[in-house]
Amino acid sequence: MASTKLLSPAALSIRGSLWSKRVRPARILADGASRASRPCRFFQTAQLRSASLATVTSSDESLPFMAPGIPHVKTPLPGPRSQALSAELNRVFDTRNMTMMVDYEKSHGNLYARDADGNVFLDCFAQIASVPLGYNNEHLIKTAKSPEMIRSIVNRPALGQYPSQDWLQLLEEGILRAAPAGFNQVFTGMSGSDANEAAYKAACMWRAQQERGGPDVGFSDEAMASTMLNQSPGSPNYSILSFHGGFHGRLFGSLSTTRSKPIHKLDIPAFDWPAAPFPKLKYPLEEHHQENTAEEDRCLQETEKLIQTFHNPVAAVIIEPIQSEGGDNHASPRFFQGLRALTLRHNTLLIIDEVQTGVGATGKFWAHEHWYLDTPPDIITFSKKAQAAGYFFRDPALRPNKPYRQFNTWMGDPSRSILFKAIVEEIETRNLVDRTRDVGRYLFAGLARLATKYPAAMQNLRGKDRGTFIAFDCERRDEVVKMALSMGVNIGVSGQSAIRLRPMLIFEEGHCDVLLSTLERIFKRMYF
């Protein structure tokens, strides 16, 4: 790994008025992580407001890092250059979803160094929770320049038929190195939605294989003829059970399990698949234990009833550890333990969608590790922060009984496995999962203080002891998000009223203070 470039505070024009006296700013890492001799409180609110604009607009345009606490927006959003670029791009590519036009060359660490107009933002949303190590991480850049990466990009293989001779090594040192304990099999894909759809196929083929009598029993002539007409028995009416509020992708099949927002599904034909209720917990959790336990029991009972009685047999259940798009909805470990028990009871596979929750954001590498299950899930899907995609599994019976049944041209991308390997190396070297756990506790405590101080602005704060995977409800959510962006802080939304925070794994206490200060300034303006 390349040595980390260190920049002195003087080189960054950081003065005592910006730094808390309790902090020893001896080392500032070029990729955005600060390391003092002990955990830091970093910035005080008044000091943030007094930060010199000269810090942001340094004449040294090559600075690879700007210290936390100095986001700065100098134009209306979007700025004039961003508007012009967006208009040009819109001629060939739909830009109506766009939040900002980013200058990635000058973006580093937790900060966009600039958008197209030179505005600087603290990024607390991380490309919809998909950036693990910040922008322009040195180790990832070094990996991108390696001979093995160049070979994998220039000679991209059709992995199912023509894998490279080092593909096993790449898997074992990359994707499988990060697999949950006991998961020694992987199918690699192209995106989270693709991973989920492939998992659905695996579950249905496993179910049919069982009903036929095992992997060695051949297909009947009737099955082969009827499947070409999209009819049973060759195309059985199996179903995948998902939960109200869940999100599992926007591809054709995965949309039948996505139930977060109508706009995702409108005009698209859907499978006749069941949806179970996901618990609607009341907060604070410690004040509503009895009610929440009853709610989770109700949802488990309804889920089991659907598995037993739904007219299309349920081959698998899919669930997110935290419903990330549907509103940051949580359930207790007890609920997931109960779900695992009932799927085992009814010989139904359990698929855990870790696309957004995986790779450290919750203070464990995989969010389902918080549940301490006696029997692990059957399939775990992943993407986003992994910068790769696919699903892990344990039972070889989940491989189809014939070749070419779980197959496509690419079946993933070796360059993604190489990058994931580098990501895991950085996470391990810098102990980023544990740091995310600790930073999350600091951030949650700060948000709890704000929620007490501004109850009209923040309700249902959730995500305690789940790293930085934190959210809260806000009736004026969209106004808050827009105002935060105008102040140089990028945050996300989910569900009908939730603000969701999805910072990168290099998010530090100082970045928390910037976020907390910004939110407090917004709440004061809006509610007082």
C-alpha cells in the first residue's frame, strides 16, 4: 500500500480559530481521515462559522484534501456552469434526477472538492450509500493503475465460459475474503438489482429441484414444452415474499419485490407475489418495548400465514436488515431471529438484501451480524460499497443442476473484484468498521441532543448502535435537505418523511460536528 500523504495544518491555512484547543492537529490524512492522539471533538459551532473563506479558496488548486468544517457554497444551486452543462447533457441523457454536477478530479475524502461551479460540499450521502472510502482514495488509485487491473479492463472476460487463470485467486482474495462466516460460494453480478434477481432464480430452481426429487432427476417433456409457453409445470407459479416498504431494485423481476414508492413500479407488469407487513416501531425504543414486541409478533404471524396459504407457493423470503429506501425502517434482532425460525420451519429460503447495509456502515461488516442468528441466512446479496455485486451462499445445492441455467455473458467483472479487494484492505488496515461504530455513537448522541432541543424538527430518531446508518423524520424534510445543500452539506431522504444519513467509512467526529452545526442552524431558521 502506498504511504499516506500527510499535510500540515499550516499548509491548509488552518488556524487556531478553526480548531478546538482540545485537538492536536498533528496529522491530517490526505484521504480525509484525521488521527489525533485520542478521539477528537473537533469543531465548535462558533468556530465553524468563523472559518476563513480563504481556507476554501486557497490559491493552491492542487491541494488533495480540505479539512473537515469548510464546506462552502458561493453560487445559487445549481450554479450557472452546472446549469449549462446539465442542459447540454440533457440532450442525450436524462438529467431530471440530478442533484449536482460533480468535478471528481478535484473531489477528495468526505468532501466534494468542487462541483462544476467550484462549490465545496461535505458529502453525507456518498452516492446513495455506495462510496466506501471517500473520493480519490490513494490505495484505490494505486490499485487502479496496477497491471492486474489493466489486464482485467482491457481483456474483460465472459466469466462463465472464459474465466482468467487467476479468477479463483481474485475471488478468494477479494469478494470471498469479505464474505460472512460460513459463506464460501459466490455468484457475481452487475448490480444490486441484478444480484437479487439472480438470487430469486436460484431459490426457484432449488425449490423445483426438491419437488422433482433431487438434482439427478431430469426434466419431463411436458415441463420443457410448457416452459416455452410460459406455463406450468415448466414455468411454475412460485413466488418470492417481500415486505411492505422494502426496496430490492428496479429491474423487471426485482420490481415485483420492491414496495417502497409507487413511482418505482408504475406501468410495469408485475408477478403475483405476496407482501408481508414490516414492523412499524415506535420511538424511543426503550419507551415502547411492549408495543413494539406486539407489533413484531403480529408481523411474524402474518408472514407465516402468507407462507402457508398464499396461492403461489413461496420459494423464498427477501428482506433488508434496515428498509433503506422505504423510510429507514428498523426491526429488532428478535424479529429477524423469529423470521429465520419460521423460514426454516416451512423449508423456505431466506435471502438477506445487504446491498445498502453491507460493508461496514452499521458498525459491523454485514448488518445481519447484529442479529446473532443460530442458523445463518441462505443467501446474502451485496453491491454498493463493495463496488461489486452478487450473492453469497453456503449450500452447494443452490447451484443449478445443469450448466447455463444461472448464466449471462459477463457474470460480473474481475476489475470489480480487484477493487473490492483493495477496499477490504483499506478497511482492515484502518480499522474502519470499528471506527464507523464509534463515530456513529458520537453522531447519534449529537442528533439526540438536537432532537431534544428541536422536537418540532426531528422525530423518531433511529439507528442507535447501527454505526452511521442513522435517520430521523422531519415534516419539512425537503426544505431541510435543500437548505443543507445550499450550506454545503449533502444529505439524503427515504420514505415519505425521513432524512437518511449515509456517510462514508472515513467519516470522523469533525465531520459530524459540521453536519450537526448545519442542522442546528437550519432548525433555528425554520422553527424560531
